[in-house]
Amino acid sequence: MVEFAKQLSYLLRMASHEIEALTQALSRLPGLGPRSARRAVLHLLKKRETALDPLLAALESVSRKLSTCGICGNVDTVSPCSICADPRREARSLCVVEEVADLWALDRSRLFPGRFHVLGGRLSALEGVRPEDLRIDSLVARIAGGGVDEVVLAMNATLEGQTTAHYVAERIESYPVRVTQLAHGLPVGGELDYLDEGTLAQALRARRPVA
Ligand SMILES: [Zn+2]
């Protein structure tokens, strides 16, 4: 009996150790601190069939199939990714972004009907990121292959993002494509008083005639 009690207490300790490990793993996710991670774990434990098991199945499936799209650099469970493989997408417009997260954000907005190209970062002298570290050659190859009319440079409005945009624009200037860039300016609902000087300066530079 003593042996059984020992075993039970050992099992409980093991379980709590495993649950603790799960909590720690979740708390390292962006946007989740230890407190939210504990709440998520508690929810998963209480709702095993409706929350824990489906999550486990989804994680396993994604982990097994995860791949980087050989054409655009998107992360998906198929390659070419579902965007590159979608015949309804306008193949003549190409939107160049720094990271997969930017692609997903633009895709969620459903405002861009074309396809994408993910550079995998931005040029940075400070972090030692050179052009050959980014997927720039494959972008040039895509454009050189023909079938592209417009390239939208959708880099971040940071110094490094804009340096990258200038570099990419130079690399593709000899091809017969229209190169455009996202406008930077006043956020919708933004008040001048709250804007930083960079945003304000961009908005002033990008001013247009009153319609
Ligand atoms: Zn793709």
C-alpha cells in the first residue's frame, strides 16, 4: 500500500512536471505570457476532446507537412504553396515582402489579388544581412522569366526596409515591369498630434491634390 501511494505521488509529480513543461512551451509563444499560458493549459486539460485532441492533431499534421514554398518562400503544408497554386490569383502582379508574417497580413486583408515573394528578412549592415542572404536572386529570376507586369515593394517603413526596397528596385530596373511601393502616411483614424515625425514626414511627402 505504501508502495502504491509512493507510485501515485510519483505519477502526480510526473504529470505536474509535464504540464509545467507544456505551460512553459506555450508561454514562450509570441503574445502569450506565463499567465495566459496557464489559462490556456487549464482550458486544454478541461476540454480534452474539443480542445486538446484537435490541437494535437493539427500540430502533428502541420509539423509533418511543413515546407517552404519553392516559388515564393511562403510557409505552408504544400509546395508550391496554396497562393502560388491558386489559378484565381493574378500572376502578373507580384508583391514583395520581408517576412512570411507580412505576406499573411496582406493576404488576410484580401486587398491584393496577385502573388507574393518573401525575401526572408531585410538588408542590415548592423546584423550583417547581405543581399545574398535574402531571396533576391530568386525574385530577379522570377521577373526575368516573364509574365510579371507589376512589382509592388511592400517593405516595412523602417530605414532597413526602405534600403532593401531601393536595392530590390535597382536590381529589377532593367526589366520591363512597373515598380510601385506601398504609400506610407496617416493611419486611418490617426490624429496628427499622436504621430511620430517619420510618419508625418512621409504623409507630407506623399501628399496629393484634393479630389
Ligand atoms: Zn508560394
